[in-house]
Amino acid sequence: MPFYKKLDPTTPAGKRTIERLLQLRRQLDAEIPSKSAEETVLLATWNIREFDSPAYGDRIPEAFYYIAEIVARFDLIAIQEVRQDLKALYKLMDILGGHWDCAFSDVTEGTQGNGERTAFLFDKRKIQPGGLIGQLVLPPIESKDPQGKTVYQPASQVVRTPLIAGFKTGWSDFILTTVHIIYGEGSANSPARVEEIRQVAQALKRRSEDPFEWSRNLILLGDFNIFDTSDQTMKMITEAGFVIPAELQNLPSNALQDKFYDQIAFKVRPDRFDTTGKAGVFNFYKTVFTPQDEAIYAVEMGNDYLTTSDGKPRKNPTLYYLNFWRTFQMSDHLPMWVELKVDYSDEYLQRKLSGG
């Protein structure tokens, strides 16, 4: 559980934070399975919007406690949109406590990289680093010149370089790759988005077929900016042989719950890794920063709540609160999670008994 020592119940904000944490914990208890010691792993992915961007200012302190409470319910979580300045990540890690650790990517150079990192946060009591960590670099493109000589041209790299890391838990090992795919054009099948997903998925497919790969269990997760499950963007994942569990296939993950931006996909060895059938998307807006809380945060929102950037009265302050301000406190994405079975000791013993 996170550390709450700094919460002061004698202040309005402190009292509110404690009350909301209790509500949030009840919602988490009702919707997410309890952690197990050895049998299962709770894996999640979450794009935490602009975590934290100087363009939009720091989150208010209570938001960090809500984010930490959610993160702490999982064993391992991939985070997207961590900023170049790591102060927000370090605040989160401080609340989570010493039994949590993290690994994060470098920032991809260039304006398209948007000053972002991706990160893995994991509970060290359950998850151990496997030694493998790096960023996915696409191989050069091979072709033949008129004389039949092999020539190489640099591949167009993913604008926000994916982070790869190997992990172990019990007898299981696996490789996670987390992405934040380019949005590109505002259409369902933006060519740039389709091509990035295709190249990443195909590169990982090749790794899964390499007998010398650190692990043959590959998991691809993160923000793919997929509009609908019938789009080409989704097909680029499945055509590379990755499987999205049935329980996740029809779960929108943005705050408005009308897009399928986030995904968790598997390409793993048979009988070595499986889901338990429990998975979901966690809508924290049921208990924190709810629509009914708008007036409470009027002071925190400041002049922007009632006035636009050009000084005109805002026509609908409620939309500013719902779709803008609170999404920069929590996120415009909801965390997606899945429970994995990782204890196959019974099956192993049965194979031993039968001489397998």
C-alpha cells in the first residue's frame, strides 16, 4: 500500500484526499482482483497525461495519491507520457514506497518525440528485472542494387522509441515492450500510425522466432491510438501473431470511453503464460474528480475555469473541468489491466509424473 504519512486531515484538501482515497480503495477492491503471492501477476498499462508538463503546470498533491493508489494495485505497470523532467515520476515513486522500483526510457530526440519517456513500474516483492533492457531500434532495410549487391538504407524509426525490458516472477520470464504510437492524422487509419504499429509488431515477431532471444514470451502494450477494433491499426497487431485476450477486445480505454487507444497483446509460448479471464479498464472518475466535484476545484482551476485564453467568458466551464482540467490531474486515458497465471507447478509435476 502507498504511504499516507504526509496527508493532513486538519486541512480541507487533506481531509478530502483521505475521504476520496477510502472511496477509491473500495472501488479498487470491487473491480480488481487481490494480489497473490505466487499464483498470478496483475499487469497494467496507463497513459498518464503529460506526467508532468510545464505547459500545463504541476498536478495538485492529491492527484498523486490517487494515481499511486491505482498503480499500487498492480504488480507491474507500463506508463506512457512520462516527461523529460522526472519530478512527477519521482513524486509517485516516493508515495509508492521502497518496495517499488522503475525503469524508464530516454527521450526520443526531435519535436515528434514530444519530450516524452515511457516507464515500467514494478513491485519488487513480486517482480524481478531479468537483465534485459533497451529501446527498440528498427533494423535497416535491405535491397539489391542493379549489380546484385546488397545495400542497406536506414529505416524510419518510431517517433517515440519503444521501451523493452525483461522481467521474471517465480518460474516465468517475459519481455514487455511498451509504446506510445504516433497519432498522425485524426482519422481511424492514419497511414503514419498504421505503419508504426506494423513495424513494431513485425520487429517483435522476428524476435519471438529467434531461438537466442532472452525470453520467448513477448507482451506488447501501451497507447496505440486505435480508434476501433475493426481498424487496420488493430490488424497490424494481430497479423504479426499477437493475441489480444477476449476479455480485453471490446473495452474502450479513453476517458470518454469511445476509443480503443490502449491495448495489451501477447505472443507467448503455449502452456507457459495465460490469462485467468479477469481483465478490465478501471474508471477512476467514478470516485475521484467526479462531475459532482466541479465546484470544489473552482479555486484550483483559477481564472481559466471561467475565462478563455483570449479573455472572453467561457461558455461552458463544466466542459473545461470535465474534459480538460481534471484530465491533466489524472488522465484522459483509463488504466487497462489483465490478470496472468504464472504458477504452472501443478502442470509441471503432472508432466514429470507421466514421464514428459
